[in-house]
Amino acid sequence: MDENKKYLGKKEIWLYSVAALGQGMMYAIMSGYITDFYLQVLHLGLPFVLILTFVSRFWDAVNDPIVGSIVDRRTTRWGKFKPYVAFSAIPISVLTFLMFCDWGGALDIKLHPEIATFTMVYAAVTYVLWDMAYTVGDVPFWSLPNVMTPNPDERGQLFSLSRTINSIGSAIPTVLFGILFLFAGKLGIRSDGTKYLIIVSIVSVVGLSLYMISCFAVKERVLIPNMPKEKKDPNEPSVLKRLMQCRPLMLVVTMGILASGRYLMGAASVHVARYAFFVGKITEGMTADQISAEVSKSIGTVNTILTGCSAVGMFGTMLVLPYLYKKYDYKKIVVIACFAGFLSSIVTTVFGAISIAKDIGWMFFLCIPFLIIQCVPLGVLNVTSYAMVGDCLDYLEWKTGYRDNALGSACQTFVNKLSNALATGFVIIMYMIIGLDPKNTMAKGAVKLVTELSHVQRIGMFSLVSIVPGLSMLVCAIPVFFYDISGEKKKRITAELAQMRQAKGITIE
């Protein structure tokens, strides 16, 4: 077995990455916009949204290892991972659409309390069902690269491209959001609920079509046979214990949790756009419809800029990562990127605070280059953490003889979802800290509301995409200093692992 052999063709690499684009679209519309939809369209209370999103996402994170353990048990004639992806695709798409349906319509919740109860139950059920369906597909989907090729360098390149394309997919809902909010007035669309329904319809159909490609376009080559059931050795550690004792993997997990602030760039951007900045025209003398249109444009502009900066920072970094991997190890790349992101967040915070304190809307645009640099660690961690997990699984197999692909990969999805839960929860907590309840402001014009908010409230909201993510980037670099799977040690593990697999009869097709 040649550990340096190339197994993946360009077509297979790109088709898997395109499938990742579809998955990214469906996850992004939920993770980035569901809290805004709940608060602005469904008018759900802050405590309910906080409890629902945090508890559901926490459970979603916890059940990832459970799904990983189930997937690792058997290999079917259709493969180990692809059947789960195929089974989950349609439910994910349908539930993505259903989550953004407002069955209460224009009814006033205060006059129809039964609508409020129904809405809360409906939101909770669809949210939980979506989380369950997504987990069933997500863990196997991101486990596929570990069985598509045994070559760690090739696997790293596959993760690099697929995570990059996945992030592009994550940006598509924001592009649609920005377009609709910019031109909503001209299109005659007044309701935020209608805007969301249009966006989610496109995302659900296109996302499903692309996501399904993975079921047909990729090949599982690392065929680990089903082991016969034997009486378990009482001294043999459990799968979970093996993972917990894998020091490099635990360092990667810790890094990911400490970096949870990076998800605020997606989770908080629309909230910042609504309540931190107004970059439209002076509204004095405008009609109500004109003010509404101008507000919509401002929200769309700020949200698009924030997400655009995130996209440029991430994508630009992801595109150069394959070249950086050839010269530098993962540790050095992560540490430098995170420190640069932290320094940039300080400058972003200063410019944004001055813009808000002085009511100088145009100064917000001075934040753009620093927001881009601030988002460089997002691209680094989005790719490098997955590649590091793959190396950790190699290390674990080399050290113990066991290859727990799905459960190991589930550790990374666990981190991502837990981090997303923390980020989403902090958005709602920030609303509470600054004393802002969207339900109490819905009757006011958004322009008037933004300018009448205190500077402390607006800066507090802006901190969600400035200093808070920066601090998170700084502290997440600490565990990386102790990560040591690199250089000659990594090469030795790869070579010896190839020999071990050959001796066990593990085939590479």
C-alpha cells in the first residue's frame, strides 16, 4: 500500500465540494437567520428564543457522537456513510422550508393569544426535527473524506476545497437577503416574512439538488470490514474513552470551543444591521413607505457588508491554505491567523464605536478592511480543524489499532454545533444586557429606533461582530501550542499506518 499514492480525480473532488455548497446553503439560512426570523417575524419573546435555540443546539451537538457511534458500527453494500446522507437530504430540505413559515400571518398576537401558543409549539417542533435530520446527514457527510482517500495530504486538500465551497454556500442566503432588502421597496415587498419565504424556497430546492450529488459522485475507498461480534474485553476502553484519551484530538476540540465567537460573524450580522448602524439617506420629509424602503436598504447594505467581509476573509484564506500547508504546519498557521484576527478586531471596534458615538454613518465603511482581516481565522479554522481531526484519527488508529471515523468526525461537528449554540445564545443575551426587546419596537420605524437607541446599546450590539470574536480568536490559539502531530512524526505515523492496514486486510479501492 503506497501511502503517497493519489486516489482522487478532479471530478470527484469538485462534485463532493459542490455537494458541500448545497449543505452550506441550508445550514446557513438556519444558523444565521432563524433568531432574526423568530424575533422580527414571529415576534417570539427573547427568553423563549434563547431557551429554544440554545437547548436545541446543545442537544444537537451532544447527539453528534451518538450518531457517529451508530454509523461506525456497520458498513452496508451501499457504503458506510452515503446511505445516511441520502436518507437525510429530503427531510433537511423540507424542514428548512417549514421552519420559516409564518402560519399566524398578520394576526396580532396580543389579540390572538392562541396564535402565540401555536407559534411557539410549531417553532420548537420544527427546530428540533431539523436538528435531528441535519445531524443524521452532517456527521456522515463530513466523514466521507476520511474514507475517500488514505493519503493525508490529499485528504487535507479535499477538506480545504470542500470547506471553501461550503462557506460560499453559506454566503448565498445573505446575498439573497441583501438583494431582497435592497430592492424590496421597488418590488412592492413590505413584509419580512415574505422576504424570508422567498429566500428559503430558493435555498431549500437548490440546496437539496446540490447536496444529493454526494450520494452518487464519491467513492468510499478505505473499506474497513465489519468485525464479527465478540465478547468484549472488560479491560478494553470504550470508543468514547479512546477518543477522550487522544490528547491531540482533545486539543483540537478545546480549540474549537474556545473559538466559538467566530460564529458571531454569521449569527449576529443581521441583528447588527438592524440595531447598530443606519447608512441610508436622511429620512426627514419622507413618507412612511419611503422610510420603510430606506430602512430596508440600510439593513440589506450593512448585513451584506458584514457578511461580504466575512466571505472575503474566509474565502481568500481558504484559497491559499493548500499552498500554506506545503510550507507551514497547522500550529503555526492557526496561531498567526488568530493573533492577526484579534489585533484587527481592536481596530474594528474603535472605528465602529466612533461611528456610533458621533452618529457618523459613513465611518462604518472604514471598518471594512479590518473586518476582512478579522475573518482570516474563520477560514483557517474552518479548514484546518477538519484536517487536524483527520490526522488525529490517523494517530488514534496508529496508537490503538482502532479507526473510529464517524465518531471522530462527530467530535468536530459537535464542536461546530456547540459553538454555534453559544454564539446564538450570546446574541439573545446581548439583547437582554442592553435592554432591547424587538417586540416593543416593532411599531416604531426602524430608522427612528436605531437613532434613538443609546450609544451603549448600539456599541453593545456591534461588539458581537468586533471585539467579542476577536477575544475568542485570541484564547483559542492557546491549546494549539501543545498540538504535536506534524513534521517527521506525522510522516512516520502515515507510513507505519499503511503497513498496519495492509497486515489487517483493510483494502483501498
